[in-house]
Amino acid sequence: MRCPKCGTLDDKVIDSRLSKDGATIRRRRECLDCQSRFTTYEVLERNELRVIKRDGRHEIFERSKLLGSIAKACEKRSVTLESMEHVVEDILQDIENSQEREISSKHLGALVMARLHALDPVAYVRYASVYRQFQEVGDFIEEIESLGRRVALTPDQAELFKK
């Protein structure tokens, strides 16, 4: 690794630590020439993934766009950034396990909805409204009613929704 201070390639690793999620390794290094210390991160290199959009265009997959759409759905909800990042990593792991180099936006949206359904019902409905392109209030009502059928209500919640 090239020293950022003097540019030489001679260094030694002083300390290595695995990140919390296990996706990166943090290495503390010391230059053997100038004794400057610096940190490097080792990350697994993933194959380039492409997304096939609804109109047939192909785009390079961007993790930040996926996280942004999930964050938008979870806005003003009690969902931590760590939970959202965990959802993204789960989705990426599923895609890598399938060994596909291209994924349709439809399939990607379904993976997100499945994770959001388990994480937060309100975020799920928000995401579904964009993903399924809801056009009127009735679409929201149908989705919320179907959500109620899929999720068992507690006795207190059932009392609230009695007609």
C-alpha cells in the first residue's frame, strides 16, 4: 500500500479489525520509511450488477439509490439507519446468491417490499405506493386491507379497527 505522506510502498500492518457487519476489514498501517500511520479498508469486490428498468433500459446497480428509496419509505418512522442498511445487505446477498448479473427492477422492488413488510408496515405501504404506481386512494385502501389480512392483529389493535 502506498504511503499517503511519502509515497513509498513499504509498510507494515499494525492492527486489523473486522467491521460490525463483517463486510469490511479495517487495517491500521505504519510506513517503514517515514513512520507515518494510516488506515485502509478492505472491501469485497462485487461483480457489476445491472438493473433492467421497466422501459427496457439497463442501468448499473447503485447501492446508494436502493438505500435512498428505502430511507424515503422509512422517513419519520422509528426505523434505524442500521436496520435499513441491513435490509440492503440482505437484498444484495440474495442477488449474489442467485449469481445473476442482471436483475429486473420489478424483482428488485419485490425483494424490497418483502423486507419492508417485515420491518415496518407503514414503510411497506409507502414503498408499495410508488413501486406499484398507485393512482387513487382506493389503491391505498386495498393494500392496507390486504396488509391487515396478512398480519395478525393484537387484541388491542383489533379493538381499534372494529366497525
